[in-house]
Amino acid sequence: MKRIYFCLLMMLALMDASAQKQTTMPMRYQSFKPSVITLTTGRKVRQSQTNVYLKNSALLYLKGEYTMEAEMKNIAAVDFDDRHFVCINNQLAYVVDSIGSNILYCVELFDREAFERNLQNNVNISNMEIGEMINVGTLDVNNEDDWKLPVFKHFYFLWNGEYVKVHERELYRRLNKEQKVMFKRMVALPDFSWQSEKSLMQLLKAITQ
């Protein structure tokens, strides 16, 4: 297990319209909460204090005074009271919606480079470390709104029994002739967006039929 120390000395907010979530910490939930963890062996484990780390979408849990990061290769799924997550490429992805056996999943991650860039544009930074430990030392802080943490969504389809990253080229090459026609029609719509859950569900429906 990895041991994570959090030292976050700022208020964090949404960076711009392309970031999908406003958060006050680098975790999905404001506080640690119970979950049921399904291991790759099929065994289910209940943990009373868990969370999802937005740095890498790994499962975190409290062990005494320490915040621990789980070995993701051993985890198949995690159920919180509001979301069901599965482990895709060692990242926790939650279920957005489904059409039959085909499912849209989402992984939320914060953008480290955008975060650092934004800090450098707004304050004079004397020292900054972002990794397993987040420490920022500053010479001048304008206001709380200057601290921004952009969180972006990354999507996967469980399509025909296989996890597929939602990306134009990755999807297109897997389609048959009729599905490619439907695919082109959907992505050509003026309101289609690769960051919109609604658009992606419409696309999934189109290529599933």
C-alpha cells in the first residue's frame, strides 16, 4: 500500500467551462465515506472511511492517522451510496448510464499541468510540489478564487463486452459499415460534444442499434 499525506493550503474551484466539476479538495467526496469493495478474487470488503483520489482515480482509505492508497490491481469494483465504480486500467470509473449490456463509464481526473499553470499566472510561487503530497508555498495570494483545480472527465464504453476508450479513431475502427454511417451522423450534429454525457449516450444508442 502507498501512504498519502495531504497538505492542501488553499481553496480550489472550477477553472473554466471545459472543466466539469467544482471541488474543494483533490478527492471526489468532501469527506471519507463507507463503501463496499469487490476484489478481483470476488471477495467483498466493507470499509468505513474511503474516497477517490482525483490525481489518478485510485481508491483511498483511512488507516489510523494515515490516508492510504489501495493497490488498484486487486480491485474490481467499489460501491459508494451514490455511485458504482469499476476498475478500468487501474482507475475507478463510475457508471453514467447503459443501453442493454453496453455501458458508458466516466473517470474524473484533475489536470496537474493546468493547475500549476493557473497558479503561476495568479500568484508568485516560492515553492510547489504536486505528487503524492500537495504543498504550495506562496509570496502573495490575491484571493481564494485564485486557487483553481480543473477536473476533467475521461470516458469509456463497455461495448460488446470490451472496454473501449471514447475517442473518435478508437471507436470508428471497431464499427461495421452501418455503424460507421450512424457514427458519422451523430458526431456531425452541431450540439455533439465528446465531453457531454448526453451526446455520448446518444452515440452509444446509435451504434448499438
